[in-house]
Amino acid sequence: MYKKFSHLLSANVPFAAFLFGRFNNGPKTPLPKELRGLYPFKLHHFENKHGTTLSYFDEGHGEAILCLHGNPTWSFYYRNVAHQLRHQYRVIALDHENMGMSDRSNRACSLADHIENVLELIKHLNLSSVTIIGHDWGGAIACGVAKELRLKELHLEELHPEEMQGMTPICKLNRLVLLNTAAFFSPDIPWQIALCRLPVLGNFLVKWLNMFAFPALTMAVTRPLPLPVKKGLIYPYGQGPWRKGVFEFVKDIPIETNHRTRKTLNAIEAFLPKLTVPTLFIWGTRDFCFHTGFLRQFQKIMPWAETVEFHFAGHYVLEDASEESIKVLKAFLVQTKFRQQLTNKEESTSQNPIPVEALPNWKTPTVTFAEKGAH
């Protein structure tokens, strides 16, 4: 009925064609010239098992770093990470289904669907190991993906060598980096977001008045964004039908006890204490949504994690504290790799083991920066 109605209107009314017609499947490349300077990356595509084409960039060579965005951003949010790390690492950033430059599908994706898509991408790219970075909804997705990877690792450790013959190689989880996010249930939801969850009004506000992606350009930062960055962040959400995924993410917040995503989130939360890989929290403390209460909960659940707080930054911490965050990320990547190399060397050396005190300690006290440039 919807397709027949939209097709009829599209054939007769230009504005209806603008709303319902060829724009339904999302924005297409190439990007506008003014954005290509900020986001010069070649976009790659793969088709998930449901037949939807997802977009991602894949820059550099070396150890893989997989970046997962939240709502209402897209892989553009990780542009500076790619610019700074692609000379030493392979930086991959996915646009989730119905988001960014990925296609708008006919299904309303849940947290479990997005986790499944990321696992398919990892398989598609044949990654043997990965560090995962997640922001906002991307953090919950990252923890869900990390859970699945670790379960496979733990299962493999229980097998005898002969049982492993012919098995599909698994992807090892190297590290986990979380930015202003949550991966556990919390009833703490800002009224602005609660308003956008309402079935009829929320759909109208988010999709047709753009009252989620557009306000985030000011609400999610503490300093005004440059105009080209604003245009870049909101580019894939410039038309009503393109915002399908934005509204779906809002609806997927599992406030109700019988919500379809509550079970998935509960399983992720229960597994967090077992994700004992090197973990880093980078947090903008002036976040109206994922405030420091969420960070403190993470620290209780995952006490081995390292934390860096930027008290001048908001929800879009990679915008407010881009340079500072990437410096911290670089140090974390190098330090944890060095520590692992020394640990491996110690395990393989029987006559002259390396003293434990010689190993760098990646679990450092919480570091805070009150003002930009204070470090």
C-alpha cells in the first residue's frame, strides 16, 4: 500500500517524489566536493545476508581497528582517527544498516541485527584479529561483537587439536575502546530522547522535522563545529526517508521490560566482566546523555580498564577533543601491543625470563583533563 501510494504521488507531485521516490534508499556517492577534503576515503561495499548493501571505508595497512559509530552519526565521525592512524594501522569504519552511506532496507534493525552485520563484515574482510572502537550505540554494538568473538575464542581453547581441523579461523579480539556509550540497561534517558521515542510524534519529529540529527550538531558538542563538519555529520540525513535508521535506533532503546532488545542488552551486560582484554574508556564528561554515571558503572563492571576523561568535551568527544583523544588512543595501542610482545617473549623464554616489573602497566589511574590543551 505504501509503495503504491508513494509511486502514485511521485508520478504526479514533484515534492512527493522528493519525499517518497528515488531518495528512499539513502544518499549516494560521490560526496559533495566540500566534504571530500574532510572525508577523502574510498567507500567499499558488501551485501549482508538479507541483501542490503552496507558501506564502509578501509584505510591503511597493519593491525585492524574497526570503528563503530552511533546515532545520529556515521563513519564520518571517525575521519580524524583514519587520517592519523592509517599510516600505521588498518582503520575500518562501517556505516550501519539504514545509516550513513549504507542502503535503507525494509527492516527495522535491532541491536542484535547490527551486531550480526558487524560480524558479517569481519568475516567478509577475513580479519584474524581486531581492536574495536565504539561510540554511543556503536559502543553497545562493539560490546556485543566483542562478546561473540570472545565466546568463540573460549570455545576454541576447550577443543583438542584434532577437533580444530577444518574449522573456520576465528577473529581474535585484541582491545576494546569505548567512547561515551552504554552496554547495560539504564532507565536514565533524557526527556528530549524520550520524546523522540513516541510512536507517531517521534517519527514525525525525527524523520520529517529532523529534530534528532540536526539538534545534535549543537547539543552533542561544547564548542561550535565548523560549518563543513556540520554538513559532513548530517549529510546522510538530509532527507526524511534517509533518517529511517536514526528513528529506529531511538526506538530500539530498551526502556520497556518486554522490549525486543532488552534480552540482547542483558546478555551483553552479563558478559562484560569476561571481556578481560585491554580496555580504554575515553569520555567527554559534559555529555547530556551518557554522563559520568554511565562511565562509573562501566568502571565498576570492568575495573581493569584505563580511563581518560575530558572535562571540556561533550558527547561528540572525537569532535570536542579530537587531537587529545587520538593521542591517547595511539599511546594505548602502542603500550598494550608492547606489553603483549614482552609477555609472549617471557612465556617463550625459560632460561632468562623477563621480570614482571619490567612489563609496562597498561592499567593506569584515571586521567582527567579539565580544559582543552591542559595536558
